Amino acid sequence: MTDVKDHITAPTGGSGNEPPALGLVGWLRWMWRQLTSMKTALVLLFLLALGAVPGSLIPQTPIDPIKVSDFLTAHPKLGPFYDKLGLFDVYKSPWFSAIYLLLFISLIGCVVPRLGVYLRAVRARPPKPPRNLNRLPGYQRFTIDSEGDFLATATRELRRRRFRVQAYDGAVGAERGYLREAGNLLFHFSLILALIGVAWGSLFGYRGTVLVVVGNGFANSLAQYDDFAPGRVFDGDNLPPFSLTVKDFEVKFQQDGPQKGAAREFKAQLSYQETPDAPEKSYQLEVNHPLKLDGSSIYLLGHGYAPRVTVRDGNGQVAFSGPAPFLPQDSNFSSFGVIKAPDARPMQLGFEGFFLPTAVIDQRGPVSVFPDDLNPALVMTGYYGRPQPETGKPESVYQLDKSKLTQFEKDGDKLRFQLAPGQTTTLPDKAGSITFDGYSRWVKLQVSHTPGTNLALGGILLAILGLMGSLFVHPRRTWVRVRTEDGRTVVEVAGLDRGPERGLGDEIRAITDSLKPQPDRSSTQEQP
């Protein structure tokens, strides 16, 4: 006789203990379910927040390319590694974009199916009462000799309490709290809106910064920006044609106390034109009070000093004249900068050093002890070299290429000199001279256009509204059953909370009391 076990075969490709193969469609379905689960969405949201941390701690190329260059110079090993990981431009890196896209897909895949379930639940009738109401967390009952239309009274009371009521044979069922799931769905939908808004601004927006010396102007064109970060699909030809001039700049610093030297206010007086043919208007630009022009916002980011110097070469010709912006290095505005005179003859000239708004000399040498211009001085050193042909490569106006230059010497020491406004230093070997004519202030402006800001802000506000609905709306089901027992009328009221059972017992007692005849001296109240 053949054993029955001989006819039981294992799945093809493995032993009987192995699970059956899912196949391509099965694996795709499994991956989709994992991606669209709430747990995955939360993990991706956490990873997105974690991925944004380097964007705050590490200098970013679109915001400050100079700091990125300084970081690469100061960290020759770590800098290239960060660059390969895209940490100098986090929000455009492939890994950040992948997290962003996966989160977007996960939220859509999570919200859309739940929306269908929610709509079916809204259209569904409140459920029938369970067989044993006394097993529910909230339960009250009373008996009465008289008869009455308790179900009609219960229907009115439940509707007054914003329940949706459905009549059954000898009972009514009621349910409320549908807005809890609606709030949950609204919260997730608002996250999708916020992501769309951020993506919209990233694709179609732009952001640029420019340093403008007081008295000078700026026209909104690509050539005028110090750095410019366009969106991936932004067309540079669509820049709004406005222009502005920085007429004046005012700054006030704390004069004494523990906050001495802290900036209390700074504001720039602007004149602007929205188009070349438009009338000129005035605006006072302050921190957190941007000027809005044709969808773009102009912010005041910072300020500093620009010494005005005149450089004459060995032939007595003016090789450079005008302001040279210096960048602040500390809270007292000790500002570093360079002055280039490549057209000087017979030798090209270059200078680098510090502008000190309140200069003193101590054991550290010349330093600034206050950010305001109380005792301005220019502390510089000079370089010379053979004239070089123009290469056409862009060079930073804040760095001096000294690879083909030699530092001036005087009496066997490296040449260093300090100038007050109006003073002149003659360079060795009749190479020329440099005069400190005075100084101006400069302001750093950021021009940005982010078209999806309102959509992202609306998404955040909706997320708060949905979160409030999820936290403060409590789904609750309530049933009232009327039956006859031993010739007396028995009224049962029971309830079930689908969330925290806060106030369930009090509401069940209140509904029960509303059903009792008033005055009711023949009734007997019973509790489980």
C-alpha cells in the first residue's frame, strides 16, 4: 500500500519548510506596501530632518561660496570627502533628493487608500448594538414600570450631542468623531502640500547675494550677482528688471554694559525702480522687513566697511582708485581684504591686510576693540610682480594670488604699514604709493524668489489644524436599547470610545438621566 506521504511534494526549488516564491509581482507588491506604510513615512521624515542638519552646520555653496573655499583650504582631507558626499550643497544632493522623493511617494501611497476607507466609513450607518451592552466600558441601565417613547427621546438627545443616529429594532445606534480620521488625513495631505511647495520653489525659484557699497547701485541681472543659485528649471532670462541704489546706511551699536558692541539696529535707505521706465521710489530696508518687487524679496543680510584707496604705480599713474570691500572677521569688525592693481607699471601691485574701525595697538598688535568707526586705520602689506597676461579666468575679489608676487621689504624686514584716513605710504624701490582716502560702508543684500512659499506655509497651517483634530476629537459610539423584562421596561445605555476614554462615563450618565421621566420616583437605577 502506498503511503499517503509519498504524494505530498515540496514546492519546486527548495525543501518543504521554505516559503513559496513571491515572483516579481509579489515582490513589487510587498515593496509598495512597505514603502507606503506609516512606519516608513515616519522613518523617511526623520531621515529628511536628519539630512537637513549638515545644511545648517556646514557652509553651503549657494549661500556662501567663500566659506566653502575656506573650509576646503583649512581641511584638505575632510573637505574633498564632504564634497563627494554633496554636503556643501545638501539640498541638491542626490541622496537628499532621493529621501525627499521617497517621502513624497510614501505619503501619497499612504493617504490615497486611507481616503477611500474614510469615505466609506462616513457613508456607513452607525453599527447595531452588541448583544451584551453591559460588557462595554461605559454602561448604565434603569427599569421603570411606565411606558414611554424612550427611543425617540434618545434620538433627540444623541443628535443634540452631535451624534449620527440610526434606528434599529428596539434600539438606536449612534456614532460621532469622524473628524479625528479627517484630521489625520488632513495632516498627511498637508505634508504633501508642503513638500510640493518646497519642490516648486526649488525648481522655479532663485536666490542670489550681492555686496553693494553705499552710493552704488545694483541692477537685477546675472552679471551683477556675487553668487547666484537658480532653481533646476529656472530661466535666467526671466529675472525681473528692477534696479536699486543704496543711498545711505545707518547702524547703532551698544555703547556699554555686557552687550557692548552688539548691533541694536541697522537700516539701509534705498531708491528703486521696478522697471527702467517706472518712477523712482524710496524704501527703508531693515532686518526682517524685505522689499518685495515683482515676486522677488530683497533682504538685508549684513554690512561692513569698504576702505577707499588710491594706488599709483612707479610711473605716477593711478592704477586703482575707489572703495574695496573688506570682510568682517570678528564681532569688532576687524575686516580683512585685498586691493589689486594688475595694471600698474613697471610692476603690478597688490595689497592685503585689515581695516580696523576702532584701532588700538596691544600685545597682539593692531586690533579693533569696537565695531563702530571711532578710530579707523588701515593695516596693510604690499606685493609686487611682473605684469601677467589676462587669462580670462574669474578671480575672487577677496583673495590675492601671491604665487607670482613677492612681498615688499624695507630695511631687511617684510613691509607692513598702518594708515589713518588721508595718509599716504610710498612703496620701496620707487614702485609707487598707496593713499588711504577714507572709507564707506557696504551692505550685503539677498534677492530671492520662492514661488511655492505660500503653498508650503498653507500646508504647515493645515498640518497644525489636522493635528489638532487628531488629538482633540475622540470617536465614540453609543447605543440605547429598550426591552421588556418581567413586565417592566428596561432601558440600557452603553458607550465605547475608540480613543482615550475621557468623559465617557459622565456622558453615558447624562444620556441616561435625560431618558428618565421627571420626576421619576418609581425607577430603580442599576449599574454593572
